Amino acid sequence: MRDGVVWEVLALSRLTELMNRVSAQDDLSILFDMVVDGAADVVGFKVAAISVVVPSGDVEVVAVAGDDDARTELLGRRTPRPVLEAEFAVAERWGSLRFVPAGELPDGSAEGWVSSDWTAPTPAGDPDAWNPEDTLIAPFFDAVGELLGILSVDLPLSGRRPDMTQRAVLELFANQTGIAISAARQRHALSERVRLGEAVQTVARIAQEDLDPARVVDVAAVPIAAGLASAGLWLRAFAGEDDDERESVSARSGERVQTPVSLVAIARRMAARCWKAGVVAVVDVGHVEPVLLWDDDDVAQVRVFLADAGARSLLIAPMGSGSSCFGYIACTRGPEDPDWTQAEAQAALEMGRDLGRAIRNARLYAVERRVAAELREADRSKTQLFSTVSHELKNPLASIVGHVELMRQEPEANGDWSLGVIERNTERLQSLVDDLLTLSRVSDPDRDVPEAEVDLGEVSRDVVDMFRPRADTQQVSLTFDLEERLPLVRGSAGDLERVVQNLVSNAVKFTPPGGKVAVSVASRRDRVVLECIDDGLGISPEDQESLFTEFFRGTNPETLQVPGTGLGLSIAQRVVTRHGGRIDVESELGRGTSITLLLPAL
């Protein structure tokens, strides 16, 4: 009796010491090892094991103490939840303990724990002798009564079923284990909330700063990777109107991570679906969430990527604002990392919303700055236009007024000469007005381009024939070459004719006597190409930069002596742009100019 009392005192003392250590332990794996070691040592069993409930509902052995062979055989073994419940149904209730005698185990239960023939000697015929096939389980629960796991023992050192004192101690172990696990999980959940809260707040602060989308992605990557405890992070902002697509990649290992093109496409699709549904997407080794959003082929590709990267799970959270998805957060975790929690998924969604708002604001600010710059440029252009038009109108009007006065004073002496000057200046004014009206018309963004089919070759032939007399008068050779069966183009015949007129007119005007102008029209792949080549005055590299600016006449003195409004090439470029084409210029001062017009062929 005295030995029993001493054992109880020693057992309770060691249990108290052990529980104090267990209660202060945050690492569950260490906690489990401490509990099973104590259960085997204090209560007196050769084998003790802890199994915990996994997300599927089954129970998995996570710690074994007392026997190396048992540890090797049992660690990782899973018991389906229905089998465990069947064992509970047939078990004898020893307080909170469950005891299933040998032969009473239901179908599906493990036939004994260890392949050991060890038994402690017991008196013959002892009704309390322990059978190696006996099962003794101590379940433990959380504060609301949910099963957390079980503490199981086998092979008592005494060879007999535990007495009331041993059962009470075993119950204390199970109860304290449940309390310790709940406390550890609460501490972990609190730590997780703090970690995620700090990450969310940091990302929210970043989102409030005036950053361009590229900077938002770069700055936010570090706090997101830390907050979500990810092994790998891919943070991508899709390309906007005024910025390029941007990705920031980081890995816990510090190694450079390459993003497969196929994975980017999958993440882009999933981000759009997740943003619309307001959820995150997860791919693990054994399951996907949400099932309805995933395509089987995409899941297969993601799992191949995870295997190649040495990871086991991927989480994708969308970045967006309003109805628009602007990018995604993609995180991986390794084989030893825990599953993604609901709190982490919610934090990832919240950070995605903050980053989405930041990207939207950055793009709105960019648009605002661009519009402001365009308004300033428009105001500057308007002022320049008024000044230039006033100047262009003032000179011919002054000349006209002056010659009208001369005709009044001496009509017979100056009549013919003054009439000629008035006529030339009137034509100059008429040309300027016509060019201004044309420039206004072709610059109107609300004016639709006609959808007529146009034969650019025939249009060019008519224009060349129109300028042939002028070329002959200036002693300039003007030739025309047209490819047979030339494709048509779509657009306005009148506007395209005006373009060709400007090109041929300039070539003839700026080519001195004895020079050559060659016009040709041909097809080149999916384009109709007009080339106008002359060996005239040419254009300096500095003047080429402003060649298509309104009223630009060049800086070459010889060029300035030739009459013109400086609007022809500006009109030509706008017409060609509206028709989906382009104008290329190659020129060298004093060596001539080559202008190429390219339009989409039908």
C-alpha cells in the first residue's frame, strides 16, 4: 500500500511538471513527443501514441514513444473516422477512456499495434491480464467538445490492465493534452492574426502611396511573402493602357524562380474567375478549391509545376477593383509547410483588393496626367495655330490691300501688275483656307472613315497626269510605274487622292530643273505601297523630326523660297493614320527625298 501511495505522489509530481512544460509549448510536434513520453513513462506502458484529427476527418498518428519498432510501424498511420467511431461504439467506457477487449474490434480496425510477442508475466487465470490485442484509447477534445485526437497506450509494463489510479492519470494526460493543444492553437491563431494583420496594414499603406503599378508590385512583394508565409511568391500586375505587364518574384530559398508561360496563363484565367466569385483558388496534392472554377488540364499542369518546384500547394488570389481584375498574387508552400488557413485566404483577398485599388488609382493618375499634358499641348498648339494663321493671312492680305491702293491712285499705270499680285495672293489665301478646312476634317475623331474600295494605282495615275504639265514647265522628269492586278484598299478616295497630291506636288516643287521624280505603286505582302522618289533639295535630319508638324516649312533657305502653307504633310499623315497605314521618309540634304506610303490591302 505504501509503495502505491509513493507511486501516486511521484506520478502526480511528474505529471504536474510535465503539464507545466506542455502548457508553455507552442510547437505541437514537441508537445506531442513530451506527452507520449510522459504517458509511457509515468503511466507505465511500453508504447504510447498520439493521433490527431486531420482536415479529412481521419486520425493520423503523429507521435510514438516507448518502442523504436512501434515508432517505425505506427508513425503516419491513418485510421478512417468511421472506423474510429465504430471502435468507440463497441468500447467499454472507463470514465473518459475507451477500452476495446481483444476480439471486439470492428472490421477495418488495426489488428494490434506492433508485431511484438512481448508480454509481461501475469498470474495464470488473472482476469485483468493484458492481451496484446486489447485497445485502450483516451480521446481529447477542444473547449467546445470537438474531437482533437486520441492518446493510445499498449503493452503495460505490469502485464495487467491499468488500475483506477493509472486510468485517472491517463485521463489527466488526455485532458491536459486537449487543453494544451487548444491553447497552442489559440496562440498560433493569435500569432497568425497578428502576422496577417501587419501584412494587410502594410499593403494598405503601400496602396495609399502615389506609386506607378510597377512600383506597387515591387514594394508589396516583401510584406505579402512574409505575411502569407509563402515559400514562393509571384505578384503580377497585368498590362494597362499606359504601363507594361509587371511581375515580382521571390523565393524563401533565395534562388531565382522562373515562371512558366503556361502557369502565367492559368493564373491569369483563375484570377479573373476568382475576382468575379470573390474567392481564392488553391491546388494541393490531393484537392482543389473551388472545384467548379478549375479546369482539369489546368490542375494537372499546376501539379506538374509544383512537383518540379519542390512545392506541395499553390494559392492564387486576384488583385482587382470594381469589376476589373488587374493581376494576381500566387503563393506556394513546401512539403513541410501547413495547409492554407481560412484567415490566410481572407487576408490574401484583402491584400489583393488593396493592391487592385492602388493599381486602379495609379492608372487613373496616369490618365489624368496624360490628359492634362494633352490639354496643355492642345492649348499651346491652339495659340501657335492662331499666331501662324494670323501671320499667314496677314502677309497676303497686306499685299492685296497695298495693290488695291495703288490701283486707286494710278489705275492705268499699275492695273495689270497689281491685278496679278492680287490674284496670286488670293489663290494663296484660298489654298490656306482649303488646307485648314481639310486639316480640321481629317483630325475629327468622331468622323468615320468611308468604307469604299479604292484603287490607289488609278488614283495615283490621275494625280501624276495632273502634275505632268507643271513638271514639264519646271523641266522636271516625272515618271509613273504601276503594278498589274494591284489589290484594292479600303477608305476615302478623295482623302487618299489629297495625300498623293501633296506627295507629288512637294516632289515636283522641291526638285530643281533637270531633276527627276519617280512615282510607283505596287503590292508588298499584305500592303499596297506607293513610293515617291526625287533627287531634289532633300531634308536635313533636324527638319525630318518636325516634318509632319502643322505649318512647318523647314529651315533650308532654298526650301523657304518655294510657296506653301506647311500643312500638306500634316494632312497626309493624319489621313494615312486614319486609314490604318503609315508614311516613311528617307532623305538627305542636297541628295533628294524618298517618301513611302503603306496602306493595308484588301
